[in-house]
Amino acid sequence: MLSTTNGTAIFLSTPWDKNHFFYKAFLNPQYSTHKIRSEENPLIPQAFLQEMQQNMTTEAYKREYLAEFTEAATSYFPQELIRQCIEHAQRLSLEPYATLEQQIPKGEYYAGLDLGKLQDHSALAVVQREAETLKLVYTHEFPLETSYTEVIATTTRANQKFKLQKLLADQTGIGEPILETLQTEDIAAEGAKLTQDTKTEILTHLKLTMQQQRLAIPYDKRLCQQINDQQYAYTRNGKLTFNPAQNTHDDQLWALALAVYAAKTPQTPKLWIVAKANKGKTHLKKLRQKLHRHKTEGTTR
């Protein structure tokens, strides 16, 4: 359209991900590029910028207020990987549910619940499985100091609306009695104690699901920031450890990770019992019949 009308295109964005058209256009000498830092804006007080710099990671502050393309080298979920999940959601025209009072169609839904209260938020995430794709269809971050009674009530309401196949809840610390309460509400709830080993297993599964392009995430700035801010390191014995960047939260990330892990399809082991003849020779004919029946009917006996 622009080429046929000799029109003008204006691209305006906060820097994010170098493997993107916006970054390539920014470096293209054929484009007129302009970089404006927030400190150049006379309407933004310097005291506000100083406060933001104290409350954000260095990389986030550089992106948001210095207009720089940057991300931490130790980010476990790169910006490009997150962008691919967002674009997947755009191709599916995925619109998440804003409230639990909306009409929700039947489907295969799974949820994750991360618990916090004073310093961290509690967060709930629901994903829908369609074939091999998981779609993030609902998220809710509870305000700080929200009572666990309200968290349980909201989670129970979500179960009533989505008819959850499974809810995986943070069982660490206060999570044990909350899990028991959720189970008494006829919720198919299970717990996960977030040790370093289970954190590695759950976050590795989330990253693999994203890399396989099986996860669609509608754009949400806070969620995307939390995913990208998750930092990793290796211990002296070679094990992965995870922590959010300084002055950040990861509650929504963990709610999403728990929901995706709840939707994980267990691998069913196959056991073959091969009969032998009296002389120790295998009944090849019967074995071939069993193999044929397994291929055509999917049965294994």
C-alpha cells in the first residue's frame, strides 16, 4: 500500500528484542531514526526518573527510559522467545478473558496458582489445550495483602467457570493448608514444592514448550517483563538456580509455569511380553500380530 501511494510510515516503540523489524529499521540508514530519552522530556521530573531507576533492573530502566535495546545476559527466557509466543497468540487472534463473569466455552483447561501475600503477589493463570497448543486464556494477579480466603474463593470460582482438568499450586510454606482447602472444594488440585530441583524441572518444561512453539501468550507488559527478568546461574556442581532480577517479581511467571506443567501429558510406558516356545524360540508370528494390532488399534498387551 505504501509503495503504490508513496505514503509515509511512522514506527514508534519502546526497544524490545533485536531480532525484529523495528530494530532493523532503526539501524537502516534509509530510515529517519530518532532516539529520545525520558530525561530529555521537560515534563518528566528528575525525581521520578531517579525513583524508577531504584525500583527497576538496570536493563529494564535502559529500555523504558533511555530507549536502549538491551537485556540481561543471564535471562533464562530471551526476548525473542517471548515475542514468538506473542506472535503465535496474534495469529490465533487470542483474546484472554478479562473477568470470570464472562461466558466461557467448554474446553480442556489447566491452572497454576502461585502464592504470596506481603512482599509477593499471589497469581492465578489458566491455559487451554487445543491439540498440541497451549493458550494462556486467563491471568489474575492479586493485590498485596490479599487474604488467602479471597485467593481460595477466586480460585474456586475459576474452577467452576473453566471446569479445570487440573490445578497445580505452590505448596511451599503456607501452600500446604491452602492446597488442602482447595481440594475440599472439589478442585482437582495438586501441589508442587518449589525446591531448586523442581524449579529447574518446571521452568525447563516451560522453556521447551515455548521453543517448540506450542505456547500462545497474549501481550501483557507486566507478564512479559517477569518472564524476561527471570535470571539463571549455575552452582559449583553444575546445577541450575533461578531467581528474579533485583527489585522485580515473578509471581505471574510462576503461575504460568505451573499451569503449563499441569497440562503436561504423562508419558505412558509400553510393556511388551514376548512368549517363547518350549525350545526357547520366539513365536514370531504372534509377535507380528501384536505389532500389527498396536499400529492399527493402538492397543498394547
